[in-house]
Amino acid sequence: MQNFLKSIRGAFVAGCLIACSSGTRRDAPENTLVRVAIVKLVNVSGAPLYEYLSDSLTEATRTSMQRKFHFYDLPPADTEKLFAHLSAHGGTIDSGELRAHALTIDADLVIYGRYTTSAAKKGDNAEIEFSVFRTDKAVEICRGNRKAVISGGIFKEIDLIAAKVVSEITAYREQQLTERGEIERKSTPDEKVELTRESINIYPFIPPVF
């Protein structure tokens, strides 16, 4: 009887070990994830008719980021003061001011931008700009812009812009891994990428010991 119980216990332990080794990947702890502030885009032209583009662009970016990455998405309420500052300055800000705003909300990356609209013979146009800012180094890691006709196809253009933001961050992460001498682990198409602070070489500040 004891031998039978031992064999059952051994089979159970072995099963657990197999499940742990071949099961789904565990997500990284929340405190190791990159903290991303996705700021509402500024409507520089101020045309009320196209104010909806601001929310559409912001949410498309958030959706695209969430589809690709496992990261810490800062609540929109945390970015309101930064959005107000950007709105008051035409969607532009210098790196020092942006870093100061980002530090108050403990954001590692800030995704922000602006758009202008103009009238044209074949329909109104929109020129959309976006930037991704890295707080600890106070540098812009990527920038892009796209012109589009405001029509029924504008939402497709918005999705393409959001996808571009994600592809730029993906490329930057891969570059940072390469600089550290690491190779990206292969993942399945539907598996999210771990966007951790370590993966883009952000390390906690350790004060010197005197």
C-alpha cells in the first residue's frame, strides 16, 4: 500500500514539474514592467468638427500597444496635466519639461503627439505627428508623421499610425537587447512581448554609499 501511495505521489510531482516547464509563460511582475503614459493627442487647429480624431488616435495607440505588449498602462487621469501643458503650447514641449512631467507620474515612456487639419478641394486633410520619449535619458526614441484625407478611410489611417508606434518601440527594444548581448526569445504570433524595464536597459537608481 505504501509503495502504491509513493508511486502516486511521484507521478503527481512529475506531472506538476512537466506542467510548470511546458505550460504558458508567466507574466512578468508588475513592478518590472515599463510604465507607459499614452497622452491624448493635441488638436492644434482646434477645429471642433475633428476633435474626435484625438480620442480615436489615442485609443488606437493604446489598443495596438495592449495587443503587442505586456506593459504597465498609466491611467489617463495621470496624463491630464501633461496634456494641458501640450495643448497650451501647440503640442510641443522641450525635453527638460517633458522629463519633469513624466517623473511626477513615474512614466518610463511617454507617447504623445498632435495633429493639424486643413481644407482642400478633395476633402479636408489631417497631418498627424507622434513621438515616443524615454524619461530616464530624456531622449526621443522615435518620431513619425502621416498625412491623410479625412474621409471614411481615416480610421484605417489611424490604425496604421498606431501600428507604426508599436513597430518603432518593438525595434527599439530589440536594439536594446542586442546592445546587452541578448537574443530575443521566439514567441508565437498571439503571445504578448514582455516590455520590461530591463528589456530596454532601464535600471533602478541606486544611491552611492558614502
